[in-house]
Amino acid sequence: MSGTVTETTSTTRGLLWLAWRRHRAALTAGGALLLALAGYVLYQRAGMVALLHDRNIAGCRIWQNPCNGMRFAPHDAPSPLRDAYERLDAHRPPLLVTGWLLLAVPVLIGTFVGAPLLARELESGTYKMVWSQSASRTRWLAALLGVPLTAAVAGTTALSALFTWWWWPARDQFAHLDRYATVPFDAVGPAAVALTVLSFFLGAALGLLIARTLPAMAATLAVTAGLLTALGALRPHPRDGGFWWVQWTQAGLCLALAAALAAFCVRRIRRRPV
């Protein structure tokens, strides 16, 4: 019995090591990009928060008049309050651009990580060698998906936390930036992380179904883009509060769909003939 347990543990470690070796270059590059983005967000946020406090507009809503005892001058004449809001609005473009770049991360993870994982194995036939050895199909699948999924979730969590930290102090002060719009909503909080998990398993499931790498990647890209559009169209927009309730609701829905896709992958692999 102890020999069987030892063999199983050794096999699992071997599968995990192979998965790590396959993805270590991408993981290293991703870590370096995360550090670079963290430095950029720190720089941008420091300037924005300093402006909010130095110009005494922290806590005021979009172009609120009066704001902390200050008022706009009549007839659109220059005033300290107007100047403060205009200077703050200069921080909106870099925030939006960064948000759209972060929104692309789940799409890219599903397309370039999730979809090729199983499609490449099935297309090349390399899975047969592993299945003919001591590793069970379930352990092989868990190791194959587990390492990149863990890295994707960790990276997306860090990116989402950084972007939320940057945007939150001025969440009510940027003109033409609805908090329930695709950006920032899908780039912050648990919704961003859950979207990554769903996109990953969507890619894996399509790769398993199509069993050809490039068609699976194209299908994942199209379906994920459609999913983002649907989420934005169906998302409720409560006026007073409710932001984090909507965040967790969408995250729960995405995670439930991801769990269903993961179960499909396990069932499909177990029933697939060698």
C-alpha cells in the first residue's frame, strides 16, 4: 500500500514538474511585466492622490459645485475648483488605457494559454504516452491545467488589486466614466479574477472539443469577446451603492460556469479512447 502511495506521489510531482518546465519562460515574463505595471500604477496613483488632496477635492463627486467650500466662478470663468477638476481629468486617459489593457488579459489567457493546452496534446498525440504509463487521466489533466491556472489567477488578482487601488480614490470624480461600464468594472475586484478563470476553462473545453490548436484559439477569442459584450449589456446599474454586490454576483456566475466547464473537461477526458 505504501509503495502505491509513494508511486502516485512521485508521478504527480513529475507531472507538475513537467507542467512547470513547459510554462516557466511565460511565467517568468509575466512576473516581470507585473512588476513593471506595479511601478507604473504606483507612479500614476501617487500623482492623482496628491492632486486630490493638494487641490482639496478629495471626496467630491463629478464636478460637484460647491466642493469643500469652493465654488465655480460664474460664466465659466477660471477658478481654483474648475482648474482642479480639469487637472484631475488629465489622469483619466492613462487609467482607461490601462483598464482596457487589463481587460485583454483574461481574453489572452483563454486564447493563448487555455485553448492550446489540451488541443495541442490531442493534435500531436503526446497524451497517449502519458496515459499508457502510471499517471491517471485525472491527475494528468489536473497537473496540465493546474500550474498555468494558478499562475493566471495569482497574476490577475494582483493586477486587479493594483488597478482597484489606483481607481478607487477618484471613482466618483471622473467625467464620462461610469463605474459599471466595461472599464473599469471588468478590470477590478473579483469580477476580473473570475473572468480569467472562466476564460481559461472556456479555452480548455473548446480545445478538448475541437482538438486542433488554431481553430480552438480562434473559437475561444470569439466566444470570450461575445461573453464580455453580453456581461456589459446585462449588468445592472444600481444608482445608490450596490457596486460590490454586482461585482460578487457576476463573479459567482462566472465561477459557476467555469466549474461546469471544468467538470465537462474531466468527464470528456475520462471517456476519451486512447
